[in-house]
Amino acid sequence: MARPAQEPDEVDDIVAAWKRERPDVDVSAMQVLSRVSRLARHLDRARKQAFAAHGLETWEFDVLSALRRTGPPYDLSPGRLVAETMVTSGTMTNRVDRLVDRGLVQRRPDPHDRRGVLVSLTATGRRSVDAALDELLDHERTILGGLDAGEASRLADALRTLARNVQR
């Protein structure tokens, strides 16, 4: 069953204005990428709200969720955390220090490397990241609420393809 025609949005207005002012250029990419950019801003706001509701900053959630996703015993080396969160080692050291001060993670010796250290999620950190994740998923379901399951799946596939092209 075909969906009814959609009402124009602000991106349609922007594209129309560019077509009028610059009919010599193809602005069709804006139909997709301007919407992705605007949606990203909405998602960033939703993420910040979800995390703030549980006393976390976005970067704190990123570190805690990297640990949580590893499964028990919920620990990673600092180098692996750097790779998971795409920040510098100096930034990660500062972040871990701050999370240790808050009781959300702890440092402990790596049992497989006498010189190594592991960063481990504490019980408090696990409760915090789990609660923030639940809130985030509620926000994300709301954002995707206008799509049925098939549309959401096709959009995910298209965005995966787009992301692969950008990452090359």
C-alpha cells in the first residue's frame, strides 16, 4: 500500500530555494544529507537528555557503555577503550580518572600482563549505564515512531551503505 504524499519540510524549502538561485547545480544530495544532519542534531539532544536524567554526560555514557558491552567482568584495557571511543590516550586517561572519582569505574591490575591495567565497570557504573540506555532507547523509539518495521529496516540498510562509503 502506497503512503500518501508527504507535506514539504524545511529541507524541501532549502532545496527549492537553491534550485531557484542556482539552477546550474545539482542539489539533490541535500534531500538526504540535510535531513540526516538535522536528525543527528535531534538525536544528540535526545541522547543528552537521556544521559542527564541519569547524571551522565555523553562521554561518560560512551566509556561506560563500551565497558558494559564487553560482558562480565566488564573491563577493558585503556588502549582498547581508546579504540572503542575514538579519543586520544590522554583524553581517555582524564576520562577514566573522572569516572574513578565518581565511583563508576575502577582501575585494577591486568592478571595477564603484570605491567598492564584494566578499567572495570563498578556496580554503580553498571546501574547508571543500564538506566541511561533504557532512557535512550525510549527516546530513539519515539524518534523512529513514524516508521513501520520494514521502513526502519530499509533505512538502517541504506544508512549502513552510506556509512561504509564515507568510511572508505
